[in-house]
Amino acid sequence: MSETLIIDGKAVAASVTDEISARAQRLLDEAGVKPGLAVILVGADPASQVYVRNKGKMAEKCGFNSIQHTLNADTSEEDLLKLIEELNADKAVHGILVQLPLPKHIDEGKVLNLLKPEKDVDGFHPVNVGLLGAGQSDKALVPCTPAGSVLLAKRALGADLSGKNAVIVGRSNIVGKPVAQLLLQENCTVTIAHSRTQDLPDVVRRADIVVAAVGRPKFIQGDWIKKGATVIDVGINRIPAPEKSEGKTRLVGDVDFEASLPNAAAITPVPGGVGPMTIAMLMANTLTAARRQNGLSEEPALF
Ligand code: GUN
């Protein structure tokens, strides 16, 4: 029998969105402001369609205005940039999210750089990246999946992560790099490992906190996990599940969950771990953006 804590991301996300709903209601009552979130999807990637639909649904549940723009896969870069300019200028829109990846003919950097930093609820604009890197995350919009990952780590380990060895596997702009910044701010000793890292299993074995964000199913093996470590699995990989029946699939993380249970003190499951936190933190960012754009004070940090 394992006594590993399975971190319930769904429950933590629900407590975050409950709090955001209450804060949104207060914002409406006290200042007449209803947060507005615009989500842009270009193309018809099935996974992206699900994410975008869920973001819209949660925005409505939190009492926000949810605006969705679904554009054909062959939409020109110029038309997308024009839409972003319109949303940048729209006072009822406080948050803008462009679902990634974009079709190959569109320059992602150009699109993200055009977003008004104060409406960039994904936290991908260079201004927000820079503020986070400069230790001014109180003025930034912080990327959602990294913020949710750190919140879950704190749920398992308590608020003080000082001195912990954190190993992040993956160096993407969306997850690996910003998680590293956030954990550094929490006084962790941070290592970013990636596909060229030598002796990766040994690097991971030193970690008190493992953040897996490589995008490869069950890549991190159970015997790489130090006894007592906390494992935050950001991966969402769809793999064949012939055991269910012919042609069926299932979701797994970047960590071999079952094989990690004997070693990990706490681990996030996939699904039901980091995934729900991403949407919850998006709601938090949208509310923060709406308050700042109306000159209102910051609310206390979430939990
Ligand atoms: N695609 C995968 N993850 C994300 C995310 O966090 N934000 C956006 N906009 N697109 C994504």
C-alpha cells in the first residue's frame, strides 16, 4: 500500500474558481465592472477546441463576459493581427488569449507581441516575461500553467519551499522557463533539464520537487523519483488504450504515475492534476487584469 498523496487538482481548482467568482461578484457590485475574456482559436485542432470551450464555460461560470472568436485555419496573419488590435482597443475586454499552437503560416511571436501586455492573460508577452524574470511578478500577468503548478506544490509541501531542490524537465516558454522563475522566487534551488541534459535520471534523483513538462508519455521513470519527492506532472499525452477496446485512447502524463507511487510523497494525476489549475489561474489573471485596467487595488494572493 502506498501512502502517497494524490494531489487533487480538480478540487484545488474548484476552490480557486469559487474564490474568483466571489471576487468577480464584488467587482461588479462595487465598481460595476464585469471582467471580459476574449479567446481566439485559429483552425480546428480537436484538443484546442476542447480547451477553448472549457475556458469559455469557466469564464461564464465565474460571472465574466466570455467572447470567443473561431477563425478558419487559412485565416491570414494580417486578419488575426487586425482582430487583436480591435480587442486591444475594446474597453469591455480585459483579457485576450490566443490559443496555441497557431497554423504554420502565422508568426506566433508577432501575434503575441501585439497583445497589450496588460490584457495578456497567458503571460506570454515579452513585457510580462521580463517582469517575471526581474522579480516583479506582482506587476506581471504570470503564465497560468506555471502558476497552477507552483500552487499545487505548495498544497503538498506547505507555503515555504525555501531551499528545496527543484528539477524542471522541459525548457518551453509556456511552462519550463516560467516555472523556473516562479520556483526561484520561492527560494528553491532550480535546475532546468532538457533533451540535451546528461545523466537525466541522476539529475531528477536529486529533486525534492520534480516538474515534468517534456510532452512525452511516461518519460520520467518511477526509479528516477527520490523517496519523499513531490511530483508535478504537466504533461497531457493521448495514447492508445487497447485495454479499453479497439481504437480507444487515454490520457497520461510525462511521468510514469504508477511506477512513481512507491517513491513520491505527493504526485499530481493526469487527468485531474495540473490541467484544471491552468483554467483556474486564467480566471484569476482575467480578474487581476480587469481590476488593474480600472485602477483598482490588487486583491490578496490566492491561498
Ligand atoms: N496551448 C497549450 N497550452 C496553452 C496555454 O497555456 N495557452 C495558450 N494560449 N495556448 C496553449
